[in-house]
Amino acid sequence: MSGLHDFAERGGLGAVMNALGAQARAAAAAVREASAETRTAALRAIAVRLREAAPAILAANADDVRDGRAAGLSEAFVDRLALDAKRVEAIAAAVEETGEIPDPVGAVMASWTRPNGLRFSRVRTPIGVIGVIFESRPNVAADAGALALRAGNAVILRGGSDSTRSVREIGRALQLGLKDAGLPVEAIQIVPTADRDAVGHMLAGLAGAIDVIVPRGGKSLVARVQDEARVPVFAHLEGLCHVYVHAGADPAKAVAIALNGKMRRVSVCGATETLLIDRAVAKTLLPPIADALRAAGCELRGDEEARSITPMTPATEEDWRTEYLAPILSIRVVGGIDDAIAHIARYGTSHTEAIVTEDAAAADAFTNRVDSAIVLVNASTQFADGGEFGFGGEIGIATGRLHARGPVGAEQLTTFKYVVRGEGQIRP
């Protein structure tokens, strides 16, 4: 980073950020050309360095959490920010797992031969330089760095001001692992300032250095990125996730899935925020579901019909549009699968939806008609996680419809090129 200080003296923040971009572009070429074995060695070395750095990471995180609470951050936000020994180990283990997944670079996606003898292949290739802008969760730094590296990319990471110390320490471990494997440390860089203007420079593309931006944070961050970015964006909207308890639901599964989807961890984007329950089974299934949720400390907000079955706070129109990230669940009684799908289409964010049913036709109708990135049958929405998909972690859940959708893992951080082999053919 010493060279960046020279740039700063000559040109301020813009020069610093453009220097980050130039260094990332140069490092991306080295990472692209490195063997899969070298990238794997780097990921294993990073996991070792993260475990060694655990005391420093936890000390830095304690300072971030202290300042966050003093600044009035919500408990849901603090939960996303806070690390403990178990979470640091999970970060290292996720990097290790990323090192074990198949390297996507160079994989042949399709191949065919034309009548003229030309042999065509569609081959995975790195995107180049990934810019990741995220809030609160310091683990994103390690996940994003590892996944970008697995896919042969360089990455520039800009964490939120609330997690500056934590991200800095994680970044040191990432770069030490790169150095151990003989790769340039500039392949994973942390923006060295909490100045909000740094985000603007990234959105402008750092003089052409950044190929794609991945935002990971709240609605306001994602909206700013989408409004201002001059480079492509893998959009990650808020996770307003639904569970629909169909008339054909198994009662035990309905209770377990509703409870886990909401309360396993309320601050993740895959947490259930709205429960839709079929009128045909609401009187029998809603009471045990509500009892289990209340016993776990969840506040319930329901429509008039739900409240006539079991006591809860009245739901407002805003509740159907709210990602609580807290132990609060909105509940609506619906007339059937058409009503459930219509509610999701109106209020959902195309993130994750689940149906609980033993009716195969209803399950197929739900999965075919619900247009979200992840659609589950008889499983908790909390499985909306790249690690659970076997991706070795994720940068985020992309809710757009182009290039990447759902968990953004290493494979989604590649593009492709066509390799055409001939034997002297010329076009007539």
C-alpha cells in the first residue's frame, strides 16, 4: 500500500482509488494465469492465516461492536457485525471449503463440431476485477476474497464504516495467505478509508479497472449502487422471504419450517418475513405454528382472519413490504395457491420463497409460477446460503435475471469465451 500514499499526496482520494484499480488489474492477470493448484494453495494458506489471526480479528471486532452499540445500532445490525471464536472458525472453514470445490477456470461448458470441421468450445474464464461493497458483515470480506480468487479474479473490498477494524484484520490475513502461495497481495485489496466518496469512485469504475460491482447490504446501499454504477451490477435486493403453508401441508413440517425459517437467525437475508397459510387448514395449523413462534420470542402481526384464529398484533400494509431482520413475522390467511402466488408477486423481492405441502401438483405449480431466485419445497428459507448449496460460500444472493441469479459463488464469478479450433479452414 505504500505506493498508494504517494498517489494520495499527488491527487487525493481519486488517485488512491484509481491506484487500487490499477494494482487490481495487474494482479488479476497474474491470478488468471496461475494454475488451479496455486489458487488452491492460496486458499488453504488463507484459512491458516485466518485461524492464526483470530485473536487480532476478535479484538478488532470487539472495538467495532462497542462503537456500533454506542452509535445506536440495532441489535439485528449488531448481530450481523459481531464475531466470536465460532464465527471466525466458520469464516476460515468456508475459505477452506472454497479451496476444495472444483476450479471453474478453463472448464468446458459446451463443445460441438460444425460440418466444415471447426471445433467450438465454450470455456469458463475469469471476469477480471470484482468490486464488492458491503455493510456490517465482516465475514463477507473473506467470502468474497476467497470466491473471487477461486474464480481467477482480483477483488477490491469496501466494507462499512461500522466494521472497519474487523475487515482490516481479515484483509491482512487474506493478503498473507496470497503471499504464502506466491500470488500478488494486490489480488485482494481493502479500500483503506471509510470515506463514503470511495464508494462513488468504485461505482464509476476506477478508470475502467472494475468489471462488475456486487453490493451486499441494505435497501439504501443497493439503490445507490444501481442508480450510480457505471459498470455492471449483480443486484442483491432485500430478502423479503415467504413461507406458504398449503392445504396439503404436513403439520409437523409446517411448524418446524415456519419456526426455523424465522427464528434460526433473524438477521440473515434468508429469514422468513411473511407466513401465508391456506384458509382450509388455518384453524388447525395456525395455532400450533403461532404457539411455537411465540415460545421462541417472536412477535406476530396478522391480518383480520389470522387474528380471529389466534391473538396477534394487527398487520398493516407496510408489514407486507417489510424485511424485519428481527423476531417479527407477518401472517396472512390466503384462499389458496393462486392467492399465495399473487401476494408474493406483489410484495416479494424475488429472493427466496418456500411452500410446505405433500401435494406434488401444488409443489410443481409453486416452483413453476413463483419468479424468485430460490424456490424451496418443504424446506426452510434459511437454506438460502451459498454454503448450503455446496458453493463454498457466497458473495450474496443475486435477485436480478441476467448472468448470476441466486447464491453468487465461484462459478457465477466467471464469464466465458469461445475457443474455435480448425485445420486451415477459410470462409467461402
